[in-house]
Amino acid sequence: MKQQSQNHFNPSKLQRELPLESGQLRLFGTDGIRGLANREPMTPENAFRLGRAAGHLFQRKDISRRPFFVIGRDTRHSGKMLESSLVAGLNSIGVDAWIAGVVPTPAVACLTRYHRADAGIVISASHNPAEDNGLKLFGHDGYKLNDQEEMDLETLMLSLDDHALPRPTGALVGSTNILAQPLDPYMSAVLQSVPGLCLEGMRIAVDCANGAAHESTPAIVQQLGATLFLFHNTPNGMNINEHCGSTHGKELQRLTLASKAHLGISHDGDADRVLLCDEQGNLVDGDEILAMTALEALKKGKLNHQTLVTTIMSNFGLDDCLKASGGKVLRTAVGDRHVIEAMQKDDFNIGGEQSGHLIFREHSTTGDGIIAALQVLNLMARSNQPLSSLRQCLKKYPQAQRHLRIKERRPLDILCKEIPLIQEVEKKLDGQGRLLIRYSGTEPLLRLLIEGRDERVINAMADQLIEQLSIILG
């Protein structure tokens, strides 16, 4: 069950994201289907089924042309295997497949709109290890599928009666085409997001995570005139996200300082998120990027409805930051899809997650790591301030985060009854912080976050809680 967006955020309230009890999606998580490649649910058979089901559900009835989907992938070894099955499924339902090859996830969203495709599909497991893979979809408008569309798609995929779907023959079988220069329209759109920006004299370190942005981001940075220091840019199919990328902040700090760069940029495997590092070696996460860009837009009267959209995972300091300048924060359930849905519903233009999924809706329909980085670089250039100064606008509450690998997903309301310490922590935080417990939508993990004013106290609470939770779930 999807949580509703909250205008009023109570930091002392215990927040829990419960797994679905009835009508629970079996294949789709918070960002498509994801898992160990060649094992359920991430099998070639399921990729084939998804191709047939998606081709049937999302092709538009336009008799003037053949239906077609744009397909892109990251650099994982298993990508071509899944691509072949996916394309076969699409072709078997009478849908053409336009293959973009290795491109960032936001490029697939862009290409879907640019070519007026019926849909776009990305083969990627984002920040997960190389052994994993995933499938996520964009509608013809470049936005991710909503809950009902995913439910309909999964229901059709899991249907035992495939005979109800068309089986075209002869010339009506779908064909496969290779897109020429697929990055050109995407890179052009990215550059148009910062008209007039010149980065001459700027030293920029880029960690491509051996992933999908290994061509586009370096080319964009150099085209803007910056001096580029390029790292983790030799993908071999198995080194994506390996000790690099946006989930390895210490590596970005090392590379930025070693390069004496003014800014460090780090992507995840499919480049829909970003982590930054300032010239002093301080990491700059999604919350800080949201704060500085939203404040700038607010100052110029360009933050729609004076509202920034983020999730319940973002630091409560964001609320204080925006409120002090006359703005406000709208919070959603975890997942950039929920953020984007809220932005679409009420026409907000800036939103994202602490993890670095950042949506500048005037320029992109989904999280885009390089577009987010360029918004910060544009702010640095126009204000003539280093990132170390700009990031000071956000005063964060200390956070303690813990992840627990689990064997089962027990209902969290039952866990709260079995572990009295949860209620004790909530009582101690009353009015001074918050506790968030949730299951990951993409991995077998339980995530714990405690936020409060005293870092030492909340870390002790987190250690005690995760120890008790591990006895039951670990």
C-alpha cells in the first residue's frame, strides 16, 4: 500500500513502511523487477514474459505506424542475455525493438520521448552488484509506470493463459533495429538544461562506476570546457559498482582530493543518481543538493508553489532550511517514483531523495545524475562560490543508519510488539527526532534510521535496535 504524501512532517513520530499484505506485487519492487541474474525473478523467461505483456498493454493504437519500444541497458555481463529475451517477447507480440545499447537510465526516458516510442525499458540493477540485474519501464511520456500499471503488467506476466495474447505471423512479427548515435539526443537535452554554462578553469573528478555513463558524462563535462579527471571508466561486465560509484563515498573523496579538483562527481551503475564531493573532500548528498538548488529557485521565484518534494528518508534539517526562506517540504514514501508522482500531481519542479535520485522536472522526467551535477555547477559558476560554501545552507540533524540482511519479511507492526525497545526509543525521541524502520524494495534488507540532536545517543540506540532485530530477522 502506497503511503500518502505528507505536508506536515512530525519528526518525533515513528514511521514504518509496511510490506503489502493483500494484492502484494510479487515481481516489482520500488524500482522495477530486480534480483540475481538468471535466477527468479530475474530470468530470461520472465524477461520474455515482460516483453509480451508490456508490448500488449502499452502499445498505442496508432495505425499510421508500427508500435515500438526503446531498450537500453547498463554494462552488466548478463545484460545482453536479458535483452535478447526481452526483445523476443516484444517481437512475438508484434512490437518493434529499438536497441540503444549501453546508455544511462535517464537517456532511455529521453529517447522514449524524443522518438515518440510507445514505451522504454531499461535493463539495469542500478547500484547493485554486477551479479544482479533488473528491468524497469517508462511510459510513452518518459515517466515511470504508476502502481496500477505495474499491477496490471505483473498480473498479465504471471497469468497461466498466454494464449489470450496475440501471436502475429509473417510481416506482423516485430523487428529489431539498432539506434544510431543514441546518446546524441540525450546529451543535447542535458546541455540545454544549463544554457550558457562554461566550465573553463574548473577541475572535475568523475567516477563513472564502470557503468552506463562511461561515455556520456565525460563527454558532457569536456564539452563544457572543464579539465576532466576520469576514473572507473573501463567496464568489463563484472566491475560495475565494484568499490566505486555513488555508494562508495570514500573513493570519491580520495579521487577528488588526489586530483585537486573543484568538484567530484560519482554515479551509480545506471547514472540516475549522483554523489558529489567538494574541494575540501566533504561528501555532498542528495539532501544538500536539494537544499542549495531549491533555495536558489526559491530566491528567483522559480520553485513551483514554494515547495520541495522529497521522501521520509530525507533529513529534517531540510524542513528547517526551506521554512526559513519561506518555502516548505512535501514528503512521500521512499522511492523516486513516489517523488515524481507527487511532482506530476501538483506541478512541482524540484524533488528527489537523499540517495541522490534528483529530479529537475523542467529538464527530465526521471532522476538524472549528470543533470543534477550540472545544476550545482551552474550555481557555483553564477555565485562564484565553492561547493564547500554552498553546502553550508543545510544544517543537518545527525542520523544513524543501519542495514540488516534478512531471511524473511515479518510484518513490522508485529516486530514492534516483539521488541519493546522500539517503543522505548520512540519515547526518548519524542519531540527531538524520529525513528524509521522499513524493508528495502530492491534487496533482502531491513533499513533502520534514527535522527536526533545527539549523535552519540542515536548511534547507541541504533546499535541496540539492530542487534535485537538481527536475532529475529537476521
